[in-house]
Amino acid sequence: MSPSGGKLWRFRFRFQGKAGILALGKYPAVGLSDARQKAHEARVQLAQGINPSQAKKEAKVVAQIAATNAFELVAREWHEKQLDRWTPDHARRVMDSLEIRSRLALMG
């Protein structure tokens, strides 16, 4: 149980001699069978020499980049459709703004 009263499924492990804890999900949103499956997957990663905590963080970053790329594709398509309605200067400013927002989203 966490200090705030929430109940979490956790997996304790050791990787390269250091203790680690991997959060598997919040109870009751994640059921026992799901938590056991996630723990099994973490054990497989450990057996392969992969830190499950680091792998989870990397997967989160990859998902964030994929979501940003999806936004970028839609934004560029929208921008192309608006070009005939905008002046070239306005179109450049809009694209600059979108690119800045995209870079900021990647920084997190």
C-alpha cells in the first residue's frame, strides 16, 4: 500500500547486484492474472540480461515519440491543405510554431 492509500502490484528484483522495484499496475484496475503475467515478462527480461525497469522506461519514450510522430503527420497534412488559403509568410510561421511544439513535446 502506498502512503496515499493506493494499492499497487509490484515486482521486486535484483539486476547486476542492485535491488529494483517495478510497478506492475494499480489494484483493482490491474487484476491478479495480469500482474502475474507482467511479473513473468519481467522475469524473462531478467533472464535475458535486460533490466525490466529500464526497458519499461524506454518503451514509454518510444510510445511518446510514436505519438508525436503521428501528430506531426496529421499536422503536416493539415498544413498542406491550408496553403492555398494562407500567405506564404503566415504558412511559414504556422509551420515554425508546429515544429517548436513538436520539439518541446519530445523533451517531455
